[in-house]
Amino acid sequence: MKILAIANQKGGCGKTTTATSLSAALAQRDKKTLLIDLDPQSHASIAFGMLKVEPLNSIFSLFVNETDKVKKISDIVINIENRLDLVPSHIILSTIEHELKEREDGLLILAKAIGHAELKYDYVIIDCPPNLGFLTFNALRAANEIIVPVEASVFSIMGVGRLISMVELIKIKLHHAPHTKGLVTMHDEYSEFSEKMLRKIKYIFKDKLLKTIIPYDTALRQAQEKLKSIFKDSPHSRAAHDYLALADELLALDKEASAGNIYQEMRKMLHGVYGNIYSKERVFRLYAPKASDVYIVGDFNNWKIDESSKLEKNVDGDWEKSLYLLPGRYRYKFVADGLWLWDPQNSEKEPNPYGDFDSVFQI
């Protein structure tokens, strides 16, 4: 199950439109999809005709602090279209932000709810609020991947930096590293200014920018006015075509990633991972005598911080771990007591999408 958070603190950038239209597009492609409306404004819920929802029948019921009122996600799911379900929101959700910071598990509520529910969906799409508060933090922590809709404007681009900083904070504090992809929305291909902004967006995201571009289309607003998805109201519109193209691009990327993982695992099974003509030993060392824990994370382990990536400390204060890796080019970092560090013994570094650098090596 893939969990995608649609997030940007800048309002009016096509965030909710993307969440609703992408969810409907994935359903059109026969993928069982759940849309979670985490925005107290409830625009994603309203877009599908959910004008009146009881607070305890909304996403609010996951966050209440009274045990007898807490519900499971499966208890508040509403079927919207074929293969498309919705967890609606409610304006009362806006009152919960100040309570979350007082709770020990305040940042993990949504992730735990999704995990415990054992949902049977191909995709879960989370529509985030247009801010970087505790609700958005919950969504980013629960997500495998973040899609950042960026309109061709200066303020929208400025919001991206703050969001990426928050993703980096999640990596450091919660040991969770969702992948981030940019999506250009509301683009005017006939505007010189929009083209200028598009070039800036491409520079910021580089290979993390989705190829699909969503232009401005009044058909989307008309569908929202009628409380229908673009595929129910105007299935032959350009917007419908573009969101199907976006769904197809994401499906292709996921298929490619799955095929790559299977291929790597097959090679490991066939050739082993403990030193032979295919795999090579790479020793990672970091001098950190005062550190309590040190991990090595990178492309070779999907940037996961767990026991398998933990280094061993020797009496001299050096931390060390050997890995047997297949030939290839890898980015990596050390994580010492939650602090992400590049390798001081390796001068090869490359910038990453978060405004920092990753160490790089080739086998």
C-alpha cells in the first residue's frame, strides 16, 4: 500500500484539487484508493458532496483525547465512487492542533491509525492543511512519499523550502524519510512569467520533479462547483487527461521501483551478499566517541534507520560497519544521535533536494 501526502503550506496552489483528482484518476486506473481529508476546511470532502458530516464520523475521531470516542479509520470510511473511498474532515479538526503538541504520540497518531487498521487499498492519498502544523506533520510522518504541488509563482516556490526543511526534520527526529516529488500545477504555457517560474521549479527539484504538468483548466472549477470529480463531470477535458497522465506516471514509477527491488533481491539470492565477484565490501567508519548511536543510511538500504544499519563502536571511539554491496553508485550519510552527517573521510559530495549534501561513492 502506497501512502502519498499532498502538501504545500501555500494555499491556492492546487493541493486539494490534486488530492481529489489524483485519487479519482487512480480509481479510474482500477486502483483501490482511499482519500483522507486532513484539512479542517474540508474542501476535499465538499468536492465529493460531503457537505454535512458529524464530527465523530470524520477524521477528527482519530485525534480526540477521550478513549471512548476514538474510532478506527475503517469506521469512518465513506464510499464515493467505484474503487474510491473517503475519510471526511470537519472544521472542528482545527481545534485539535494545540492539543497535539501536549500528547506524547501527537506526531504519530495518523501513522498508527493507518498501520493498525490494516487497510486494503492500493493507494492512500492524504490532503494536508495549507500550513506546517501538527496535522501536516502527522501526514508527512504517515506517508511513504510526498507530492508538493507548486504553481508558477514566487510565493509557492518559497513555501517549498519550508516544507522540505520540515521533511528533513522528520528524518532527524522521527527516523522516517519519505521521498519528495514536485508537481507543477496551474501552469499557463502561454505566459512568459509562468515559463520563467517553471525553469526555477525545475532547478529546485531537478530529477525529483514529476514530468506531468497540470495547466490551468476551468473544467476543474466547474466540476468542484457541481461537487463531482473531473471524471464524472468532464471526462474528456484536458484536466481529466492530465490527471490520468499523472496517475500513469506514478504507477510507472512504482512499477519501476518494484522491479528494481525485485531485481536486486534476485541478484543477492543468486550471487550472495557476503563477498564474491558481484558484491564488494565497503567499510564505513566515523569517529564519534561521545555518540550513543551511529547508523549508516543511503541508497543501498532505502535510507532506513534500524538495527541492520547500526554501526559498532570500538574502544578508540570509532564506529564501524561493513556492508557487501552490488556494483553501482550510491549516496549515503551517517546519523549520529539523530544528527545527519556526511562522511568526513570522503570528499565526494553532491547536493540533495533538501539544501544539504550527501556523500557519494562508486563500486
